[in-house]
Amino acid sequence: MITYSKERNLITCLVDSSIYNMDIIFKCFYWYGKLFSIEICKKEDFVEILIEKKEGIIDEVMFNKLRLKIKQDLIDFKTRDIVTKETKSVRELIIAKAFSNLSDEEEDIIFTSPVDR
């Protein structure tokens, strides 16, 4: 769950830390650093993100756009994290094969199905 509040030129975003871990949150908000000053604070069950525009003000239109963008970006980075974890072993196998010094004959023995031998 994500909740938002706006006071003057500061948006406070509270993110449930059981859904989005700190890595995901930092990766997400890194991209906001060009236009906004970002402060991330871990609390007990949630993460508090303070967002302040570096120049200008945050009006209601920008506030609503930011809420939608933050929600979408958190989902995007959460999905990337899930895919990275689920494909870790496949990536490790590809890297191991790419850097192995096995001959073609040895490779066939290791990387073929036992049924095909």
C-alpha cells in the first residue's frame, strides 16, 4: 500500500516495506533526483519518502501526476526484481558456459540430457 500527502511544496509518500524493499525504493526514486530532492527514511513497517521540488512548486496537477508515476514506477521496479530473482540460475548457467574452457566433446557430455547419451 502507498499513501501520499502534500503540504506546501513537500510530498510525503509512505510505502509498505513488506511489499517494496529498500533496494526497489532506492532504484525507483533515483530517477527523480534530477527535478526533486528525495529523502528516504526506513520506519518500522513502512518507508517514508519525502519529495521536494528543487525549483518551482508542486501544484495539484503535478501532485496527481507524481502519484500515478510513483505507483507505476514501484510496480515496474518490483517486477524487475522478481524477474531478476527468478532468472538468476539461468543467467549463472549462461555465464558459466561462456567462460568455461571445456572442449566440445566435454561440453556435449555436461550440457546434454542423460536420456540422449
